[in-house]
Amino acid sequence: MTVVGLGIQLVGQVTLETRAELEAAEELLYVTPDPVAETWLEQLNPSARSLGAHYEPGRSRHEIYSAMVDDI
């Protein structure tokens, strides 16, 4: 498993190495509140899948992160 961060400015802060990892990932799981980043990731790698659905109003972070771990 490789974990990368996109940075605050998305493409402007993504290194070539990070982009290569994102493109080559067998399964690309991500969490981002930015719809532009989401679209970019899904175009970059067809396997891209958001874990953002685990965020629900009133749900504790512990529950959210546990659900993400279970999903992964």
C-alpha cells in the first residue's frame, strides 16, 4: 500500500512521483472534499473510488474512520 497526499493546491503540488503512483495504482481509494480533485483522480485512474460516503452528519470520526478501515 502506498499513501500519498495531494496538497492544498492539487495539481500544482502533486509531484511526478505521486502522479505516477496514482496512475499505476491497482486500486485508488481517496477522500477529498474537492470535486475538481475527485474528477481529476477518476480521470487519472479508472479504479478510483471515494471513501467519502462514510462521512455522515452526526457520525463520530472514530466511526467514520473505522468504517473506512473496514471498507479498505
